[in-house]
Amino acid sequence: MLEVDQDRARADHPHPQHAFVITLRVNDEDHRLAVDARTTLLDALRDRLHLTGTKKGCGLGQCGACTVLVDGRRVVSCLTLAVMNQGRSITTIEGLGQGGLHPVQQAFIDHDGFQCGYCTPGQIMSAVGLIQEGRTRSDDEIRENMSGNLCRCGAYTNIVDAIKDAIAQGTDPREAMTQAVEAIRQDAEQGGA
Ligand code: FES
Ligand code: FES
């Protein structure tokens, strides 16, 4: 069985001896699920919650494709276990885009910050986290702090331009995130009405 299939099987059918019932708060919504203790946050997001915007590249913490925000900080979700993230607020690319494109998403479009797009969700989540960290005072600083996100298409120059543009537009990622979360809440309320 391929490694990726083993991960998926483990995520879908936790072994009773290793199963934990947890609640994950993702994009401001609680999800209760039984997971194998060895299931990564990435596999729980993709295979259990079907949030496939977060991509699996290397599965080893080396490419950044799986980057999400946990309590506002950038995390490679392939290197953290789902059970370790109870009680934390997880934001994925799906949460970012609720209620219209996030300014960083728009800047990536405006600057052609992608080609095939596989690395793009991770790049965007990392860029949002980076802007929140405020470590964007020069091109070199942006490059250095985005260096954990690899792009096989080589869109690096445009990615840096997109991040600078988002900053120049006065992007406040926390404000944009708050709006996105509010949009999700309103959708949920309307759906439940
Ligand atoms: Fe997580 Fe590559 S898939 S860093
Ligand atoms: Fe293709 Fe980055 S856009 S890997």
C-alpha cells in the first residue's frame, strides 16, 4: 500500500487501540471526530473534514504546501498531530476565502503569483501569517520568511510582488480574517434557520 493510502486508511478507520474522540475548531466551526492518535492534522483536514484546499506535498515538513494557521501562527499541518490541536483555532484556505477573496488571494491573482497552483494555498496562508508577524520590511526579509514554501513552478518573484502589494494596499490580515469568520458564522446561521 502506498504511504499516502496508509495515511488515508489510518485517518478513515482509526485502530480502536489508538482512537481518540476530539473536537477540532476549523474556520470557526467545531468538528467532533474519532481519529487515530497518529493521524496528522493535514490528513484529518483533508480526509476527514474534506477540506482539500490544504495540499499534501512532501508530508515531511519540507515544502510548505500544507501550511495552515493555528491560533494565527503558521504551521505545517503534516508535522502536527490532530490530537495536539484540540482547543486551538485552525484556519485553512477555505476559511480565508469566505465572504469574498481575502486581499492576499486577490494580490496573488493580480500578480500571477502561481502557475499550476499546487503550492498556492500554502503560499497564501504563509503570506497571511507572515504579514501578521510583520516580518516584511524588505524583499530579502519576505524571501527569507517565505523560504519554507517551495514552488516547483518558480513563481517566487511574483509571489514576493503579491505580498508587497497586499501590504501596500493596507491589508490587515486580522481584519480580513475576522470578516471571513463572520461570513462563515452568518452562513451557518442561515443554513440552520
Ligand atoms: Fe507538509 Fe510538505 S506536505 S511541508
Ligand atoms: Fe506550481 Fe507553485 S504554482 S508549484
